[in-house]
Amino acid sequence: MSATTEAAIPIGAAASTGRPFWREAVAPYARPHLGRAVLDIATSLVPYLALSVLMYLALDVSYLLVLALAIPAAGFVLRTYIMFHDCAHGSFLPSKRANAWLGVALGLVVYAPFENWRHSHAVHHATAGDLDRRGVGDVLTLTVAEFRASPWRRRLGYRLFRNPLVMFGLGPIYGLLLQPRLVSRSARPRLQRSVIATNIVLAALVGALCWLVGWREYLLVQMPTALLAGAAGVWLFYVQHQFEDTYWQSAGDWSYADAALRGSSYLKLPKVLQFFTGNIGLHHVHHLSTRIPNYNLQSAHDRNPIFRGVPTLSLWDGLRAVRLKLWDEDRGRLVTFAEARAD
């Protein structure tokens, strides 16, 4: 599977024009709009909370109904996560302080400590596609040579990690519920405080809900929603950079613009899925300019020729991309384990 490209300006030519060119091209779209942000909240957080109440009420009717309601609820959680993500970039609301306060509040909805998540995600944007700076805020990716040179325990661990059942089954439990609760002792004090404070407030909120509705009822409603949203979120994050013709370079040859335009996919989803994923499938636009809010990504893509040669994936392409496991430096593409053995 290779990503298709839309005919127009070659990516290399677009990237080589330099930083001032693309900054000027996308600047009109990097302007948050309060009314549009409020509409996002009204079409994500509000319906999620309403569906959650309905799910608790439906427990007395049928658990199958609860599970059915969990599907759209998970979609609205995912959409809420995109708002949280935009707040971390300071792009959702016009005010920097308002972005921070809303981000902290939304972090409680998506179980994420705002300050700590914002830091690791900023590292991801600064290092995406850099072979010499892997490991923070990204999906662990080994090269073919690294995999072959690894001891069998590491190879086994890597195979298990990249197995779809682990990545999209256990991955959401770890990535959404467990990993955000942890913080390194070597982390900056403000990052430690972010995690600890979020954990304390979440414990109080969850405890209050369990007291109000019962701990079994809480788990029966919240877990299906969280796991569905988490699995979809892990897959989205995976496919945004893990496709066959993606971009990986050593630090000396790495380029921010190339990493954005060649190493970030344009995942073309059906409109209803694009709505629930908050336009994050236009990931090439987002990585070129993190200041563009999600509600302006489509316009920025449609009106700028610089984006006409980006790697474009269909939903099917994105699903098939989970077969790819290793970066082949000789071929300049991601390959399967079988293709790596065939070398």
C-alpha cells in the first residue's frame, strides 16, 4: 500500500521554498474564532455529557442499548479530545489563558494532565520523522537494521507491541487510563504538579460519580466509551505518520517542512467520520502550522497549492497500514516483518 498524492506542486518544491513562504500561506487560517470554538464545544462535549446521562438511565432498560449508545458517545469523546489537543497548541480560543483553562478542564474529560501532555506533544511536533530523536510522543518504530541487531527479547517485545490486538486493544487502556497517571521523577516540577493535580481531581470526580450511581454502573457506562474512543484515537495517531511512503531522516538531513508535508498523512475520511475526528485527518496541515485550529484545517488545505502533493490515504489505506512495522532505510519506506525477512 502506498499513499496516493494529489496532483499539483511537488512536495519537495513546496518544502524547499522555505519557512517564510508557508508561514505567509497559512497565516490567514491560524486565527482562532470564539464563535466557532463555542460551536465545537456544543457539538462535542455537550452531546457526550447528554449521552452519558442516557447511558446511565438505559442501564435499567437494556445493556445492549447502553453499548449501542457508547458508539456515538465515543465519537464525541474523540471530538472533545481534538479540542483538548487544540488548546494544548493554543489554537482553539483567541486567548492564551482561556486555552489553558479550557485545556485543563477538558483534560479531566479525556483523563489527560494538560501541562504534561502539552509538553510531550510539543516534543512530538519538533521531532516527528527524525530518526535520531525518537521516543517521546510518538509510536515506537525500529529500523530493519535495529530490529535485526536486537536481542530476541527485544524483538519479541517489539512484535507484541506492534501487534494490532495489543496496540489497539491494550493500547487504549495503557495510553488513556494508566500512562497519563505516571510522571518521571526527573520531569520538571510543573509537569509533575500537572500529573499529580489531575490524578487527585480525577480520583475525586470518579469517587463522587461512583458514590452517586454505583461503581459497577460507572464502569459499565464509562469503560466501553473510553475503550472505543481510545482504540479509535490510537489508530488515528498511528496512521497519521505510519504509512508506507512516510518520512524518516537522520537529524542532519531532517526538515520540519518535509516532515510535515511528506511524513504526515491526509487521511480522507467519510464526512461523518471527519466530523467525529475533528478534521485531524488533515494532519499535514496541522503539522506544518500547529496554530491552525481544527475548524480551519480543511479550508487551509483546499485553498493552498502547497498541500496538493501530500500523501493521501483512504480509510482502507489507513486500515491496511497497521501491517507496516519497520523502517527500511535502504528502500526509504515502512515495510512488514515479512518484507524485512525477504531482504
